[in-house]
Amino acid sequence: MKLKKILSIAATGIVSLSLLAGCGGDNNANNGSSEDAGAKPVTLRLAHNQPEDHPVHASLMELSKLTDENSDGSVKVEIFPNGQLGQERDVIELVKSGTLDMTKVSASALEAFDSNYGIFSLPYIFQSKEHYYEVMDNSEAVQEIFQGTKDDGFIAIGWYDAGQRSIYTVDKKVTSPDDMSGLKIRVQESPTSISMIEAMGGAPTPMSYGEVYTSLQQGVIDGAENNETALTNSKHGEVAKAYTYTEHQYVPDVLIVSTAMWEKLSDDQRNAIQEAAKASSESHKDAWKKAIEKSVNASKEMGVTFYTIDKQAFIDAASPLHEAYKQQSEQNAAFFDDFQSFLK
Ligand code: GCU
């Protein structure tokens, strides 16, 4: 986001100018010392793009509460929902530069900043929810990717379940890749997701999440792909009435923090946040399941029809992406094998 835009947000009073101070001034902890005795209290700003009734917002509020408790009040996390500080690309930039402390974004959005994140957008890489959870909670490759951007200004310290992504359109029922022909499908700004829709036979249209509703309404796109909360919490179900369970991706939401801020915290403060991230990620799993059931029911009331299909043709269409990914580098191949090793 341009500095001018941030300033105008600040000027309209949505967010105080202190945000621009980032981790400076009062926001400083103890200047890199790992002794906790003198750790100054800090308030960290966390921005994300979901509305306040979204399950991820509730889990981030939990993160905030637990961080406060774990740190005996020495770390507060203040949350700015609704994309009020910008779209995912914008807030990642803000975190990278240290202007914003934390954000929760889709792993797909991070691919534009570090190609290693592309693995999370590979269609059908996770073969079940259990496989997905096992990898996200235990894989060394995930930790390597999470820490790998330290010198680029941010690291990831946790993740939240964001369900399975499926195709939905304004009105066309999609049952096979043949039905995708000519359909303009919005994807995240992720090279892997773009290639995925191409491989599935559609026309990928990358754009930020905040633009999707209007683009569906104005016919700029014929459909999009996401979990079911997009239909309800983001109201896409008002316009898009045909949701097909292609279940092509499990893309996690990722909690990232600015390296500059992280290094200023004391060890105890970092642990307090890290533990809170872990606990809120865990409780989020159950909350997510309930939220999806609620979303499906509410979507049906909005007139959305859900189609269950034989996914094999989509799996076959997307499978060359796996080979292409592995061929790109030895590191990719190692990450891929690591993910596969969690298959039971
Ligand atoms: C999911 C994800 C968001 C992301 C969105 C998208 O809803 O949780 O972080 O912005 O997908 O498709 O852009």
C-alpha cells in the first residue's frame, strides 16, 4: 500500500498515526536483549482481510487474549479486521517493511514474496484433512519455509485451517474440466493457483479478495474458488449460486510477523506469542468445522446449490503441476517428499 493511502486511512481516524511508528518508540521491547527483566510492554498491530463474524477473526481474538495472559500483560495484540489496512499483498508489504507488526494471510498470497510458499497451493497435494493437519503441525519443511524469509523482513509463526477450496460460479454447474472451458475464474495472486486453473481448463483471473464480490456482480469473472465461508461471510453466495466440491486445495492461512519487531522482543515475549499461536491454531480446527456447517446451511438459504462430483478428472488434469514443481529444484523435490512422508 502506498504511504499516501496509509496516511489517508490514519487521517480519517480508522487507525491512529501511531501505527506508522511500527515497532519504534513506545513499541520497542528491549532492543534485542533477551533478558526479560526489563522487557517493556508492547502493543502489536495485526491486520487481516476477513470480517468480524469470520471464524479466523475469532481465533485471532483468541490469539490476542492468550498472548496477553501468557505474557502477564507485557504483549498486547490489537486487531484490524476487514482489510481496513489494505489487501493481503499490501499488508504483507507493510509487515516486510516493519510498518505493521503482524498479519494473517493466505499462504497463496505469500507465494508472490517467496516462491517456496507455492507448495501450499499445489492442487491435491494434501490427500485428506488428516494429512494436511499432520504436515502443517509436524513437518520440518513447513518450518523451513516459515523461517526462510527472515532476511526478507518477515517470518511465519503459525497457521490456521482455511478449509478446502472448491470452484463456484454465478450459475454454471461445473462437473468436469470440460465445463471449465471459457470460464473466467478468479484466483489468488499466486503463480501456482494461476497454473492450476489453466490446467483444469478455465481462464484464471488473479485479483485481490476484496474485489471478488463486485467482479462477480459485474460479470468481470464467471466464478471463483474458495472455502464455503466466502459465500456467507463475504456474501459471494448472493451472486454465485453453483458451488462444486472440486476440493482442489487446502491452502492454510499463515500468521506472519515482521522480523524487525520479532527481534526486538524478549525471549519470554516471543514464547508467549508463539504458545498463543499454537493454542489458537488448535482450537480453531474445531471452530472451523462448525463454521463450515453453518456456512453451508446459510448458503443454501441464500439459494446456493452444492454439487458433489467425482473429482478424478480434476485430479488428473492438475497432476502435471506436481511433476513440474518437483523438477524445478532439488529443494522443491525435498519439500514435496517431506509432505508425502506424512501420508498414512
Ligand atoms: C481465504 C483466505 C483469505 C484469502 C482468501 C482469498 O478466504 O482465508 O486469507 O484472502 O481465501 O481467496 O483471497
